[in-house]
Amino acid sequence: MEYAIAVLGMPLILVLGHDRCGAVGAAIKSLKDGSTLPGRMPSLVTAIAPAVKAVSSQAGSALDNAIRQNVIDNVAKLSSATPILGAAVEQKKLKVVGGIYRLKDGKVDMVT
């Protein structure tokens, strides 16, 4: 990705989550009941856990809230990643945005 930004001048990164995300659902369940998931799922739970914890006290769907927060968190991480991405964002050569893809109708709801 850094190559595409630094050399090719890619102007946009879209972080795209999707509704009914099984990985986020599994992270919520694993964190709630303390279970360990098989295979590489524990690394996904670790990556998604901050979003799940950040929205744990919010009203509404825990899954929808965590999906949205995970997108927001990843937009923030990419926007400040050093040295190439963060610098490109600061110089307004790169924009990092986030959205949630709706599986039912194929539309994207922008969140950042």
C-alpha cells in the first residue's frame, strides 16, 4: 500500500466494513463468554476487541455498533500510520475514509 501512495500517488483509501460481519460477531461472543476461537480467529478477536469494548455500553445493536467502530478505528490507524501514510494525509495528498457495505442492496453507508 505504501508503494501505491508514495510512487503511484494513490489519492484515496476506503476502509470498508460490512453488515452482519461474522468476524466481529465472533469477537463479541468470544469476549463476552471468554472462549478461545480456533485457527487464526484469535488474532482477529485481538484486532477487533478495542472496537467491541469501545461500544459495549452503547444502546442499539452491539454488532452494528462494533462494525462501525472498527471501521472508524482502522481509518484513524491508517490516517496516522508513519511514515508514508500519515505524511500523505497531512500533505492532503491522501484521504482515508470509511464505509459499511450493506450486503442486501449493495449500497455503502459512509461513516467517516
